[in-house]
Amino acid sequence: MKRPPEPPSPPPPSALPSSPLPSFSGRLHDPRTAVSAGRLLGAAVGICFATGVISHFLQHPPGWAVDVLPSRPVWGYRFGQGVHVASGIAAIPLLLVKLWTVYPRLFVWPPVRSVRHGLERLSVAVLVGATTFELFSGLLNTVQWYPWPFSFVPVHFAVAWLLVGALLLHVAVKWPDITAHWRRTSQASAALSAQGDGADRRSLLLGLTAAVGAVTLTTVGQSFTPLKRFDLLAPRHPDHGPQGLPVNRTAAAAGVLPALSRVREWRLEVTGPRPFSLDLAALRELEQHAVVLPIACVEGWSRSAHWSGVRIRDLRERAGAPPGTRLRVVSLERHGAYRVMEMGSDYADDPLTLLALRLDGQVLSPDHGYPARIIAPNRPGVLQTKWVSRLEAL
């Protein structure tokens, strides 16, 4: 007699995860690695912030500073802005490694364990957001791509201060961990190395250093011209452009081509106690001076060139304005944030500041400001006004 089949056994109960958060078994997500990557990132961000503040005040000086900003050294803005862009680009791989090192800590539970831990998480949220925004918006600025509805310069400058505030708060709340793991020979660092991670950590930091070196080498040539042959990833090459010099804003983009087609009607108006005007032929008959000055733009590219033209201080003196008088420079442009520029007295007094008519021995091309443009030492490119039509002694 056959026995009846046994009923099927019920399926085992499904195992519920002990925690709704993921677990991480990867190595090097430790304080020593975080501190090692963080101090490199902090150095790059600090240099980028300091040079950015200098650049901002040279480009957008407050009223009280217009006559205070110096025109020397002639290479000052070129050096500072080149370092600003280079350090910002170098900080991108540093940021990515730093985030990779610490991201498991975003999944700790409970999310806030103490006041100090809450401050740490708040500082991390603001710091990561501000740093990511600053580095990647700055990178897009170097290629002049602005996929956002706000003005780049004031927002970029404001978020930089937010970043610094969050960084100071983060350092303050993490100071015990930072000091404990700052040196490789410290007790806490030695304990981590005893787990066998030392060689892997050195390999990670060596690879990070190589990545920083690679992105720097392939971009810094746009401003440090001895390395221009390696300028593979930068958006500009210092020798590419009309008359062998890059331009950001062409005559067509500025809308001045119709005015340049009537250049025989063009006259330079100079106001002051004894106002006067000159056509291009009369301007060329004045005493001409030659200088070697860099053109340096906020996007990070720069190059020195030979310029010739009439000294600004000679034109101001002819108009009866005394030394120390600042100038307002007006362009033929009808629109644009920099069509009107104020030049401080130190720049106007400098013998190297010219109303340039020639570039490298050739008449200025339309894209370089024909018939006349400003060239001055230690000056952002956006303030080297092109297509000048009027000088007003203030």
C-alpha cells in the first residue's frame, strides 16, 4: 500500500536585511587616506581661492580701489589668473578621490549622533556642494559655456566665500581626526598601516599625483607658454587666433562690423578741460611708442605680444587733464558688460599703457580692436577695451 505523498514543505522565510543601508567592505575608506587626499585638495582650493579673490578685485574693483590698484608688475594678472585656473583644474581629480574616500560615511545610521556629528554632516553637505559647483562651473567658464540662467561672475565669487566658510567649519569639527592622522608615523596612522593598507594607500596617492600632473601639464600651456606644445586639453592655444593671438569676443559677436565699415568716419573723442578729436590718420601721426605686454583673460589663457600706439597719458595731457586723473573708456560696442570701462590713475599714468594701433608690427585686425584698443600692464583682458571711440578724463 502506497503512502500518500508528503505535502511540500513551506518555503523558508525570506531574510530581511539587518539594515536598510548598504555595507562597504572596500579598503582605503579610512581617516588616514581621507586626510592625505584632503590636505592636497585643501592646498589646491586655498590657492585657487586666494588668486580668485585677487582676480575678482582686479576685474571688478570697488569704487574706492580704482585708483589704488597697481599697474605693476606687468605680468601680475597673467600669473595670478593662470595659477587660479591651473589650481582649479588640478583640484578636480583631487575632489573625486576625496569623495571616493569618504562617501561610505554618508550612509551611517543614525544620520546624526551628536551635535558635533550634525555639524560635521552640515559642513560636508555645504562643502561638497560648493566645491563641486565652483570647480565645474569654473571649468565650463574656461570654454565659455554657461548652461545656467544666472550671471557667472557674481555667483561664482559668492559661492567661493560659502565654500571657505564650510571648509573652516569642517576643519574645526574634524580637527581631532585630522591631527591624529596628519603624520604617517602617528599612532593612529601606524595602526591603520598595520592592517596592510600602507602599500595600497601609497599607490593611490601616487596615481592621484600622476593624474594631477597630467591635467596640469596638458592645460597650463595656455598661459605658461614654454609648455604650449603640451597644451592638449585646454580650450585655447596661445598661438591660435587672428594675428597669432587668441580672442574671446570677435568683431562680429560684438556687433561692431557695421561701424568698422565706416571707419573713415571714425574719430577718437577725448574729453577734458581742452577736449579734442582725432581721425585715424591724425592719431597715427602722433608720437608712437612700442611695448611688450601680455594679454591675459579670465578663462586662463595669456600671451605676450608687441604693441605700438599712443600713450594714454599723452592723450590725457593734451586734453588738459593733470596726472593722477582717471579715465572712462567707451567702446564702439552697443551692448556688453564691458563696453564702458574705468581706468584708475595708476594705469593711466603708466608709460606702458597705450591706445594701441598695431599688434606685432601689423595694423590691428577687427577682432583685435581695430582701429584702436587699450593695452595696459597687469590688467584683465576684459578691461583691455577694444574698438575704442571715446576717452573721458574724470
